[in-house]
Amino acid sequence: MTDGPRLPGVDRDEDQERIVCHVDADCFYAACERLREPDLRGEPVVVGMGYEPGETIGAVATASYEAREFGVESAQAISTALERLPRRAALDPDAADHDPAFERSETGYYRPVDMDYYESIAAEVHEILYDCADVVRKVSIDEAYLDVTERTAWEVADGFARHVKDRIRREVGVVVSVGIAPTMSAAKIASDFEKPDGLTVVRPEELRSFLAPLDVALLHGVGPVTARELREMGLETAGDIAAAAPDPLVDRFGERGRELYDRARGEDDRRVEPKGDPKSFSRESAFAEPVTDPEPKYEQIETLAAAVADRAQREGALYRTIGVKAVTPPYDVNTREKSLSGPIDDPALVERIARDLFVEFEADPVRKLGVRVANLEFSSADQARLDGWERADDRREVDATGDRGPETVDLTDYADAEAADGTGDEDSVTDDTDDGDSTGAAFDPPAAGQSTLADFSGLDRDDRT
């Protein structure tokens, strides 16, 4: 049933409770900025828009835990954030009343939202999750559910969760909180339970006792308005809801009332299922140290191209786009792709195009390489092997800074399926379809000077809990 490793020593009972893992990155955008600028570690960091001189409207996308101590919160007006935590770069070190102690202790660093960069880091996290679980349901850029029933057992679930956390910290450099429970809703609560850097395992026999004392606001799906209405009904904890009659809840909240009642009792029969067909397949590999010699880089390109083409064949997918990724020090992500005029299945062509796309980087030091096929079509029709497709190819380019040369376009999907194993190769499946559990739609960058609080209302969830 599974292609991945399973911890030995425990037989699997068909009727055993599912083991659901929820992984949630802590202050993800701020963590990405710290990955790019190590000097930001331990400092208050605010990611948002509207803080530059001359700008008056904007909002906070993410505030690090250090910034939150000053009252800065996600979705807060940037003007409020600046009042509570002045921007360190805005202070004048030559001013007569300049106080360096004040600068260090009561100011913070502000950085603009860089979704392309954040998505590239998220893709690395997601690829570790795909390697650790048979089924992954991505909820947003920084959180996902995993069904790990066939990968671990309740007796050793703590060790499994620690393994996931340690891999992400070691190979990507960001911190995640992990919750494991028999249901999706309980796993979500568990991952929030000890943030940041949390690890909470709720075994089946512990589920009701774990939920009972929790404030109603901590139940999955309960916002401030619902929490207030529940308290008006005299229901303060999940245990209160579990002990109440369900009918008043249904009368007050409709079908959601029944759902609240069930989840407060630990009942949630949803399965972890990815939604829709994947949009791309990719494989990626990192070198232990940046490599300059072209030969090992081309050898790795050939290996990755063969692996990703084989994955596409096994999944019955044709592809119209072939791409490569080269990460150069310190962490500059460069991607190139070539789109064909029709769908194909041709491993030799994948390798040849990948090599051609990589030529401009052959003399550069490279720390990580990736090969990707995208614009997938799933069909039982005969598979194509037509070299003629490439005569009408359109080469598309974009680099990590977003600078584009002539005839270039954004690679908006590329980062969603890239891998992150610093010790070897990773296989990936991208599921970019909308997820009903997500708290927000994908971020749509606003026009220059038009950033408002509303711009962040649809932002993929970062660290709002």
C-alpha cells in the first residue's frame, strides 16, 4: 500500500484509528526572511506593506513572536504596527536625542512581502512532507495535513513527529509545529497547542480528555464571533459543548452546530485527501557544498530528468513544459523553462531540454538543482514522443529577483513542487487546487502604492494562530 518506509515492530490492524499529522510553520514569512538574512534571527521582524516613506496604507502579513510582544499582529494596519514597534531603519543615528539602547530594545525590522521566495521555501518543506507521508493535503503555503497511518504507529508517534520537525529544520532551515491525532480537526488543534516549535501527540484514548478543558475559541473552525455566541449559550469549553444537547447548537448555528458538537467530542470522519490532479512533477537534489565543475552538475541534471520523466510515465501524465532550477549561493533561486506546442511523454527530450536550459549556469557555483515537468494532462490516449513539438517552443525565464529579459514570463507554479533533501533526491507532486480547509485564497500582489488591509484578507494563511 505504501512506497515509503514504515517503522518496524508493530503490526497494522485494519480497524486501527487513522494517524493524522498536521504540520504548521511558525511565523513562516518572517522565518523565510531570516533564512535570507541570518542577522534577523532573534530580532522583531514584521513582513508587510505600506511602511516605506511616503506610504500611508498597508497591513501586516506576518509578525515574528518577538514583534508580537510589542502588540504587532497579522492583518493589523501597518500604521498601528509602526506606532507599537517603530522601524529600526527609520531612526536617525545622528539625531541629538538618538538612544542606541532604545533602538535595540523597542524597534524592529520591516520587510516587504516576497511571495515567490516564500513559495520556493514552502515547496522545500512540502517535498519533505511528501517523502514522509503517503497522503498529503496542502491547506496553504505554510500548513498541511498528512495521513501517516502506514508510516508509523501510536507507540512511536512522538519519534515520528520529531523526525519530521528535525528534517525540516535541518534541510530547509525553518521551524514547524506538529500535531498528531486520530482526526484532522484534533491534529490541527494539537499543532497549535505548544507553538512555537510545538510537538503534541494526542492518542485515541486521550482524545476526549485532551479536548474537554480547551476554550471554545481553540476548536477548529471557531472564530471570535462564534466563540462569543457559544459563551452566550453558557458553553465555555469543548467539554461543555460535548456534554450539551446538540439540538440547541443546530438551532443556533445550523449544520455547523452539529459539526461543532461532533468535533468537541473528538468525532471527525474526514480523511486526508489531496484535491484534484497535480499540476507538475519535479525532482531536486542538493550538493553538500556549492559545486562549480560542470560535469557533476550535468550528471545530476541527467539523473533528475530521468527520474521526473519516469514519475510522469508511472502516473500516466503527458507534459507540455520542461523546466530546470539552479540555486546559487547564498540562496538565489534561478528557474528556466521551455513550453512545447503539445503534450508529450519523452524522457530523452526531457533530458536534452533540461541540459540546454542549464547551460547558462554551468560555470556558476550551484548548491541545488531541480528538474520539473508541468502543464500536465492525464489521459488514456496513446502517449506522444514527438521531437517536432519543440519547433514551436517558447522559452520562458524568471530569476529569484523577478527581473525579466525579453520574451519572459513568471513561473507562477514552479516553486510549488520542488524538493529539499540536502542528502539526496526528492520526488514531488504538486496539488495547486483550491482546498476547502484553507483559511484564505492565494495572495494576489497589489499594484504599487495600492496595498491596503483588504489586500491581506485573501492571503494564504501564514501564522494567524
